[in-house]
Amino acid sequence: MPEQKERDMDLSTPPAGVRGMTQLDRDAFRKTISVPAIKVKKEVIHKLMKSLKNVALQRPGIKRVVEDPYDENHRLVLLDPFTISTGSCFGELENAAMKQLEVSTEIHTYDLELAYENFKSEEVLRAVLPEGQDVTYGFSRVGHIAHMNLREHQLPFKSLIGQVIIDKNSSIASVVNKTNIIDTTYRNFQMEVLAGEDNMTTKVRENNVTYEFDFSKVYWNSRLSTEHERIVSLLEPGDTVFDVFAGVGPFAIPAARKSCLVFANDLNPESYKWLQHNCKLNKVDKKIHVFNLDGRDFILGAVKEQLTERLHKASTQKKPTVHIVMNLPALAIEFLDAFKNLLENQPLGGSSLPFVHCYSFSKHDNPARDIQERAEGFLGTSLEGHCTVHLVRNVAPNKEMMCISFQVPPEVLFRNRSEEQGQSLSGMSSEGPSSQQG
């Protein structure tokens, strides 16, 4: 039994000599091992293989049926050495099929040549990197680009890692590594090309919408696909959507395709350019008004103007719902104070208040409570019982991305001039003119 386990490890482990390799040498991965096999007549191979699916050898690029060098009328079926070592290892199903087709359970030995192509990417990298260190082979796919986040100890092997990713993933043409965290004004990060084409203009398809952009100059995260879909599912045709930090359009464009009226803004000139491009690409440019402003200026300008018009418009019909999306997790919650006293006196008739969907990161033990309390601090009022907090995804150990959704409370949104005037008059009468002199 120990011999069986050692053989299985040999199947998935490249030669020891590749350890420490920093420039990929594919020939160095060649090795020959012995695997068990059974002899089968050519004419019954097809009938037998279905019954042997649990015991036949399975490795990338390896044929399970090979020529018998000593008998042209037979073929050799290669078996998993971890499962089969003797004829008595076959199960009831395999034995029944072999007996029916008159196939002997005698085990033969076959010298199998393994090459670089027969090892998986994680097997190659685990064999190359120093023992005991983490092996990174996962990546985020953005069109033809594989985006990796390598750790410090992996950087000496970065070129090799990039080439392995391209070799093992036929749809990947470029591999990039993030070189710093996303902390710039425009939410993009510096990156270097590890292997493949130096072409950062890519095309992705998400939730039946096509986006094109320069990945090195805009923000895009493929892991947010489900969240984009969740928010869009809350919308009804005819609703109005304000996307304060729109990026290249993953909220705005699906909303417009759902027959919503959309106002989309982004400060990054490159995001603004690609947002316009994607609106035309998806034929919704007539339904989206695009802005290139700071988020606060967008709220105090276009959002205020449109809300004033909609909330005060006389109508006997039900007014469409207004949604305000604020997806800038590092900072968006700090923009909530822009809604304080944004509009004049609240109109009569119970106009529907806008819904806000604001994203933020939290490292707190209770991230939902943390996000709510921080939002309440910027709004200046309690949201208890009037908001929901949704876990979007785990970003890093002890760091969660959350979304808090709520209707803007009327005491936050509306400026009541009569109350302001009353407070002003009261202050003058009680404190006298001297209070104005500081």
C-alpha cells in the first residue's frame, strides 16, 4: 500500500530538479513512471471504458488507451496506480464488465512518459516554488487578461508564474500583477505584465452586457457580477437611477436596458470615456446622461436638480422610484452628508423618497452594525429599523465589503426654511445683537 501512494504522488509531482526555477524550462519537467494496465481486445475497448471510468488513469493530455507494443490485436488500458495495484483491486462493477467481455484482470506494467503538458498549473508551481511557501495560481479573469495578486516571496518567480498561467489557460493572452493597492483618485492600480501580450484594452461579458475598457486605467472587478445583478433586480422599468461612481457602467447600463432613466457619473476621465463608449456599444446612449464630476458635485448638481424636479412635479399617478447607487467602498460613505438639507421644503402629497445603496469596507467584528453607525454619523440621524445591510463579499481576512440600503429620511433630505427662520428670530431675541459680533 505505501508503494501505491508513492506512485500516485509521482503522477502529480514534476521532477525534483525543477525546484527554484525562475525561467520556465518545459523540458525539465519530463519524467517516466510505471503505471498499471490491462490488455483489452481492440473490438471491445469502447464497450469496456464506461465501466472503467472510476479506475482508469486521468491526467491532462494523457491517453488512457495506448498501443500494445507486443500485440497489435490488443490495446492497453492505463489504470490509476493509487486505485489499482493488483487484479483483486477491481470493484464489482468493473469485474462484471470485464467478465462479460472476456477481459483478463491480469495487471501489466506500462512505462508512461510525463511532460510539462501533463501537469496542472498548481502542480507545476508547487514543484517550482520553495517548499513550505504559499503557491498562488488563482486569478481574476478580465477578458483576455488574468489579474494576479502575487505575494512578496513569489515575485522572483513572477515571469514563470505568468507563463504557466498562459500555457494552462487557452483563453488567457496576458497575465498582470497588481503592484500597489487601489488608493488613487481614480480607483485604478499600477500593474506590470508578467507574461503574454502588453495589451490592456479588453472586452468582458457580464449579465448579458458587453463592456470594453483599458484595464490599466479604470476600475473593474469581475467578482462584483452578482452584486451588480442584485441591485438591478430591485429596479422597475421607469425608475430613475443616479450612479454616483459609475465606472465603465456595470450598474448604469443594465439599468438603462431595463428601461430606467439613468444619470451616471465618474471622476476618472478614462472611466467617463469608456462609459460613453459602452453606452453606445450596448445601444443605451439615449437613456443615460453621463457626467465627469466629483461625486459630491454630482450630488449637489445633477442629483439635486433632478430630485427637485421629480419630487415637486404635480401628478396624480404613482411616481417612479429613485435609486442612488454609491459604489466607492473606500470613501462613498463619507459622501452621505451631501444629502443633508439637499432640497427645499418637503412637498405635500407624500412624494417617494430616494433609496440609497451605499458601499463600504469594514474590519469590525460586527460589520453590519459598523456600517450602519458610520452612515448614521454622516447623515446625522438614526437608521435603526429603516435600513438593510447586505454582505457583498469577503475582500481579505477580517475585511468585508458591505452595502447599506435605505430611504433618505425626510429630516435629512429637506431644508425647512420656516424652522430656520424661527430659530434665527429666536436666537436674535434671546442673545441680542452682540451674539452676531463673535
